[in-house]
Amino acid sequence: MVLPAQLRNAGLHVTVHDDIYQQTERDPWVFYDSGRRGLIVVTSDTAFMKSFPHMAAIALARTTVLAFSNNNYKSDVRGNAFIKAREAIEDELSRHQRKRKNFIAIIRMNGTLNIRKEAPLPHRKTCDPRDWSSYERVCKAAGVLMLAPAH
């Protein structure tokens, strides 16, 4: 695991997905549970922003997500981009913590950071059927009525 080691060597505290969750765990639960634990999700897949269950889980737990703009690069390239963006990331985390808002930000491979959404809400109706049971688990844990998107 190159990326976690690279970030740890830069002085960051990193918890890897497999340290907490089964490898088969679906993302909506990971996004929800990580937010409830006060963890920031770092991902190389931006497709979650188009998924109703993912975005609902993020909204319910107020999870902050940092996503790399491109997952075609090797881990060391993404790690270098994260380290270059570290000051901007820390500034945004501090600013949003004061506002008590979570956010989704994109880390570009040149090390710049772009806030994509503040306090994001679900807005798309796409859903991988395998994520639906994970979303049901999120709703049960959050104590909210599960509403299905219109088909």
C-alpha cells in the first residue's frame, strides 16, 4: 500500500479501509460510518457523486470526502498531489469545522484543491443495486426512514 505509507511518512494519521471494514463492504456504509467516526474519506473514484445511496450516506453522517481528480495514476503520483495540497486541505478542514459543515473536495494531480460541494445532499437517482442494501443499513443506523428514488 504505497499511498498510505507515503502519507504516513509525511506525518499524516491514516486509517486504511481494510483496517476497519471487510474488503467486500459497500461504499455507502463506509462513507456513513467513516463520517460518524469523524474520519475523512479519501478516494480515487469520483463516481460516488452521481449515486443516490452514496450521497445520502454522506449527508446523513456529514462526511467529508477528498477525491482525486484522476485514478489513472499510480499511488505515488496521487500521494505527491495530496502532499502538495496538504496546506489547502488543512485550511479547508479548519474553515469548514468552524462552519460545522462537511464538504467534498477534488485533489488535482498538480496538487491543487477544489471544493466541489459544501454540505452535499443527494441529488441523483442512479444506484447500483448492490449499494441499496448498504444504504438500507445506513438509514437504519441513522434512524431515518428510507426513501427510494423514483424510477
